[in-house]
Amino acid sequence: MTITSKFSATSTAWAAMKAIVPAAFFLTACSAANDPGQFSAAAPTDRFAFTSIQQGDWSVAETQLRDSDQDDPLVLLNLAYVMSQQGHSSEAADIYRTILDGSENPFATMGGGQPRRVKRVALQALLALEPEN
């Protein structure tokens, strides 16, 4: 594979990832840190701001998430997404880095119902925010 074709393949993959990542962000909740089979619907208190995110009510979602457990990587993942939707890419990137630096890596249920590790989602989102790195 030549350098040019390798770059084209990378660019195409990068463009596809950038299109997929934002659509995958609606978390519902995760009841177990290591078991992808144990998921639940959004908590009754909506500590993950699922309803506000789904409705695109970013300021309410931000308030809900900032009032939630800031040590919970699921809360942080949604907060980073909300911040990026409000145009605060730098703060979103910092939150994604916090998730990546943390010791927890629970599963999260994405919008399509598929379980994914929080750190994987955070890394893909961070790369989408900072494509030149």
C-alpha cells in the first residue's frame, strides 16, 4: 500500500468515525462495571440527564450532570457530550481525558442499545474533537 492510498484509507475511516461517534452518545445507564449483560433504563432521578439530552435541552442536562456524582465515568461521559453540543469543545476534551485517566471503565448502553466501554467512547469522541492530534 502506498503512502497516498494509506492516507486515503485513514481519512475515509476517520470521516466515518466522526459521523458515528456523536450519534452513539445517548447513554441510558449501566448497572454493572464489568458485565455487559446487566443494563438498566435511566435512573428515576435521571442522574445521567438522559431525558434532557434526548430533548436537546443542553443547559438543563448540564445542570443535572454537574449536580450528579462527578466521580462516575458515565456521568462524565454525558457531561462531556453536553459540553461539546454547547460549543465548549475544550472543556469536553478535558472531561474525556479525565475519563481516560480514571481507573473505572464500565459498560454504557449506547443509543442503539449496544454496550460499549466508556473509555473507548471517550477516546473516539476525543479524537473526533481533536482530529489533528
